[in-house]
Amino acid sequence: MNAPTKKPAPQITALTQPFWDAASKGELRMQKCQSCGHIRFPIGPVCTACLSDKSDWVRMSGRGTVLSHLVFHRAYSPAWKDHVPYSVVMVQLPEGPRMFTDIVDLERKYIDQDLVGRTVEVLFDTVEGDVAVPRFKVAEP
Amino acid sequence: MSISGRAAIVGVGATEQGTLQGRTPLDLGIEAFKRAIADAGLRKEDIDGLLTMPGTTSPEASLHYLRFGEAVGINPRYTGSMTMGGATAGCLVQMAVMAIHAGLASTVACVFGDTAKTGGVTFNRASGGELSWGLWGMLGAAANSGIAADRHMHEYGTTSRQLAEVAVACRKHASMNEHAVMRTPITIEDHQNSRMIVRPLRLLDCCLISDGGVCIIVTGIDRARDLKKKPVAIKGMGQAHTTMNMEHERWWYVPHQKQALSDAFRMAGLGPSDVDVAQLYDNFTISVILWLEHAGFCKEGEGGSFVEGGRIQLGGDLPVNTAGGNLSESYMEGWLHIVEGVRQIRGESSARQVADAETCLVTGRGMSLNCSNAMILQGG
Ligand SMILES: [Zn+2]
């Protein structure tokens, strides 16, 4: 049996470089505004609250709570074809930001469950060279 | 002077819909344009405004207005193209009304043509900017509406069988529309047995992918009264958008739609109880439930129970998507919703005509959950 296809690798830009540098070291970092303290995600050139362009890449705890749980039974890109069905969740981070992530669930243990309200934690999945994508898995109680 | 009722839709044209081998977005748009000017009793020389939406397969993209205008040989005083997905049709008609009211044009053609079906467009893209959500498998048109449906189910107890009611209603109406693509009636069980696409959304929760063209012609109310067909006045209009997604706490609920609807109702001096028939943008079944709540036909969270028992079918309290909608008539990204609204007010909807339909609500939504609009149509 062939190994499943690698999930896609990011196109790294000057703006997103610090995010990927952190991920390659096993850290989930997001931009915190130096002026007003707002932590923003998706990554952006200025603070979405006050427009300041000064920010620090601060480390997130790496845990979050599931707000919504989808199960993709269809692959909309070849990179995902070996992974269906797979879960994608919207996660609320305690630091404020929300993000989408797939759930790493190799045994398909959670595919028929409803993960809303569950705690998830980040892990880092190497997709190409030393580029790693932060994804989440279900935290065991 | 208020803009309410100052302009009217005087011509509508739609091509055959579905899988149209050998057609192009340009020639479908042209055919729709010819049908619409004939419907209005106008000549192309009467058109001094041209607003277009490039099809998903139109090579000209944002320069589409130039190519289309050249192809039909007109010199508009006012023109442009807009790409706002399923919100484009309504936003262009509203732009036409504003241009006419401002004196920048007298008669505006709004045009769309697409070959998404034969062009193999799968609406598979991911949203996100420099960090595409596709990195996390969040791809395709069903993804964000899946979030909306899943959150609605968790917060309000909405069920998949209630989503099915929307699909069943649209299909019933399409079965009465000889131009609709999907005409075989379905049941709630058919919906429940259809395959899962992106849980909680099944195949029969999803709209079609179609080829076709649509054109809508708008002119000032005085001129409209001298034309061939009964004018359909735009009594109220509203738009509201959000450019945010993850940073918007209730993004999934599309709360800005409420603003678009309340602005339209206020301009018209009407409310939801005045609406006889509604054409509500249905990229996915959940969208109809959200519109019903946002328009005030029921309370927040009660859209699921509202649609039960055939209430939005012809013969029910509030017939919705009487030509079949995006789910079953054809996926013209909301353009045909306006056409059906016009036909209902004119009394041209034959077997699916709502008796004494005087007021029609038409809504549009595009760019996933981000862009929305609403219009109130009445005879002028
Ligand atoms: Zn700030």
C-alpha cells in the first residue's frame, strides 16, 4: 500500500514567514498588536482593531475549544483525496483568535462523533523539508 | 425624492439552462440580452447602461463589460463589471436603479452568462488570504455553509430533516417549471438517503452547477409605464456585507443580512407580513432558513421549524423559490431569482403562479457568507 499523499505545503510570503518559522520549531505564534494588544488571525499587515503596523509574534498555548465540526466526504483537491473522510473544525483559542484546522485522527476514531465543545491541542505536521503545518488533535481527558 | 419605486424592471431574458455543450458565457449572455430587450419591447440602441457579471468561465474577468459591450455593439454612458458571486445580480440591479435615479443612465441592461457546468468548474477553491484555509482541508463551496448549518444545529436544534424541507420545496417548484434542470420530485427520505458531501450537508442540500445566461433590464418608472410589459418596480433595496470571517464572532450566522433586509423593508414602507412570495438565495438549504429568520418571518433560531410541513411550498403560507431556486431550477448565482420575482409580479409564472402576488422579496448572497442584498418588488 502506498503512503497517503502529503497534505499541501504553504506558499510562504514575507508576511507569513514568522508564522512558518515558529511552526518549524513546534510553536503556534500569532500577531499581537503593540499598540492595542489585539491578537489577530488570519495573518495581516496591520492590526484589524487599530491599524497599527507594529506587532509581536506571541506564542499561543496551543489548546482550543471546537466551535463547529465538519466532516469532508469529498476531496476538493488531489492533495486531500487519500484523507477523506476527514474532520475540519473551527477552533476558539483562549487567547481570542479563531481558526480552521483539520483534525489529525489516523484511526478515524472521531469521524462519526460530534466534537463541538471538545478541547483540541496543536501538533506540527511536517509537509515539506522543515516546513510544518500546525494542526490539531483531540485532547484526551 | 425617495428612490423607492422610481425605477422598474421592464425586461427579463433567460436562455435554456443546464448542460449546454458548445456554448460560451459570451454567447449565452448575448442570447439573454436579446431575449430581455425583446421582452421589454426595446432596441439595443435604447440601452445606455451596461452592468455585467463575468461568468466563472469568462476569460475577460473584470474587463467583461468591454467585451460584452463590443459584442453587442453599444456605447453605454454607464458601465462596469462586478464579481460578488451570488450577490452580484441584486447588487447590479441596485446599481442600475441608483444610476438611473442619479441621471447617469436611462435604461440599464444587467447581464450574466456562464458555462460552469460544461467548463468543469467545481467551486473547489479555499478562502483565506496569504494563508489559504486549503492548507487545513477547508475547501469548496459547501465548507462555510457547512459551518453555518452545524452551528445552527448546535445553537437552535435545527435538524437535517428540516434542511430537507427546503430541498423538497424547491424541487416541487422546479417540477412545475419546464425550464428547470432538476424536475423529478424528491421526498425528505430521498434527501436523507443522499450521500454526505461535507457533514452536515448532503448532496441534496447543495445547489446545482449550470450553464446559462440571464439579462435584466431596468429603466425609470415613467418610461417603464410606456413599455410592453407591466413594470415591476423596485420599492425597496438594501445591501450589507462583511469582509471578515474568523474575526467576526457570528460570521457563520450572516447577521449582516438582517441589515440588508431591514433597509429594503424600510425603504418600501413594508414588512415581512406584506410579502406574498419570496425568492431567497439558496446556495445551500441552510441559507433559506437563515433568510427566513433574518427577514423576520420567524424568530432567530426558528427557521428550521418554520419550513416544516410544506410551509414554504406553493400552497403554503409563504411560497419560496417558486421556480426551483439554485437548488433545482439552475445555478445562475441568483440571477433567476430576480427573473422569477418579476414573473410572479407580472402574473407570468403559469402553473406555479402565486394567486394575487403583489409583493415579492428577492435576496442574494455571495462570496460564501460575506455579501448580501435584498429587494422588494411590486407592480409599478
Ligand atoms: Zn491594534
